[in-house]
Amino acid sequence: EAGVAQSPRYKIIEKRQSVAFWCNPISGHATLYWYQQILGQGPKLLIQFQNNGVVDDSQLPKDRFSAERLKGVDSTLKIQPAKLEDSAVYLCASSSGPFSYEQYFGPGTRLTVT
Amino acid sequence: AQSVSQHNHHVILSEAASLELGCNYSYGGTVNLFWYVQYPGQHLQLLLKYFSGDPLVKGIKGFEAEFIKSKFSFNLRKPSVQWSDTAEYFCAVNRDNYGQNFVFGPGTRLSVLP
């Protein structure tokens, strides 16, 4: 089966600019996660969707980050405006449901904010 | 807040040596426990998981982990490592019954010398 797709793979922007990341989960997976992984750290959950509803966004910096999953399939994560500390790899993962627990990760988008 | 710690930032072993990577978590309730692995240039992938039952769980590629509830630990072991085990290893925890609130540890980088 096809894996989790993410684009772009790399992005370099200046601070205060905007950026968007796209994720297409494994077909049929109802649960979608966005993580931020700063160099040298483990992934930090930003937001979790169940179909097109938000299950958990407690760690999403809502003043600058937003995410949507309008049709319950693919998802976009946006940062507006970006700060230097947003430099990280943004990972998307999906699972067949909230209780299946095995997450399948995409390759990630490496964001550099200058 | 729930947190996960991993004892070692970087472990260097020779081939055939035994491996044990430590993981401790802070949450006091029922938890689900995971080890994920990221090989160089590849996506994060599940190595093994514990939900309930036998506290000694076996995963792929000869890895196993033991859940010790009294110590809030879930250490990863392998009796004899290979050069191909060189990777970053992440311990992760989430709370039972909600399928959410995944928390990853900071990761341990394992380098196996041929």
C-alpha cells in the first residue's frame, strides 16, 4: 500500500513569512497527526484529527499555526507568520483509528526559517 | 504533564554486543507504550508496542522490551546488535482508552561499529 505522502520535502523561508505543508495519509486511515520535531528532540504532537474533527490540539501554537482536514482525507498545516524557532521537521502520521495506535509516518518536511 | 525520558543520548556498541536502552515515563495511570525506530534516511516506524498482558513484548528484528509498572519503565533490549541496527530509537507513551496524547521521548542514537 502507498505510504503517507508529504510535500514539500524541504522549505526555506524568512521569518515573518507564511508556509504551508500538505499531507496525504494512507487510504482509509481515519486518524491523522501532525508532529513537530526539532533537531535533537523527539516528535511533539501538534494536532490530531479523527476524520475531519480535531481530537487534540493542546500543543498547537494557535496564534500562528493552523491546520485543517476538510474532507477527512488530506490535511494542511500552516504557519503564519513564521519565527526562527519554528525551524524543524514537520511530520505527518496516520493510523486506521484512534485505538489502533500504530502510526505510519511520512518522510517529513524540513523547514528552515532564516 | 506526561513526560518521557530516555537515559542515553548516544550509545556506541560493537557488533554482537548486547543492547539495552532505557525509557521512563511520568504518567501514573494506565498507559500504552511504544518503541519507534528511524533508520538513516528512512521514516519513523514502529518497533514494538505494549498495551496489556505479558510485560515482555517482542518486536521486529529481534528486539524486545519489558514493561515494569513499579518503575514506570519500558526498556528496549536486543541480545546481539548488528551494524544495520544503527538508527535513532524513540520511546513513546499514550494514555489508555483515548488514543491520543502521544508523547515521545527525546530519542537515543545508536551507532553500531562493524
